[in-house]
Amino acid sequence: MRTVILASSFKRAFKRLVRRQPELEERIEERLALLTADPFARGIPEYWIVDPQINTVTVLILVDGFYEETRFTGNIAIASTILPELQLTTEQVLNPG
């Protein structure tokens, strides 16, 4: 089972938005449920798992109905098929700023 952890800044933004527009809370929660649903069942073409405990970013790419997994660590550029121009390393993802 995979767990999606929302960044605290996103959580704060969500709470501010709901305070200003409470009628949006249900719609936003539905969207969040879609984001956290099983990516395998949804056929998401690419997703990343960031694991700060082992300093790794794992990229899973859907190829012919199966996910191919590539792990990245340190200062190696993370390869993305969806955003090929993206220039990020695991170090940058784990230690932004």
C-alpha cells in the first residue's frame, strides 16, 4: 500500500481555501481522493515515490500495461517521460531551496 503525503504548504493552502469557500470542500476532497487512489488501477502514465528515509526517488512509468521502475539517488538527474525538460536531482527534491 502506498501513502501519499501532502506537503504542509499544500495543506495550509487547502485549509485557507475551505475557510473562504466552504462549498468547495467536498469537491476538493473528491479530487484529493482521486490523487491518492491506486495508480495501478487508474493507469497513471508516470508517478514518483519520494522516500526521504532512504534518500531515493522512484519513478514508475507505465509501459504496455506494466510499470517500469527506476530509482534515483544523489545528484543524478531524474528522468521523466512526461516532463523530459525537467532538470531535478534526488538531492534537490529532498532538500529544496
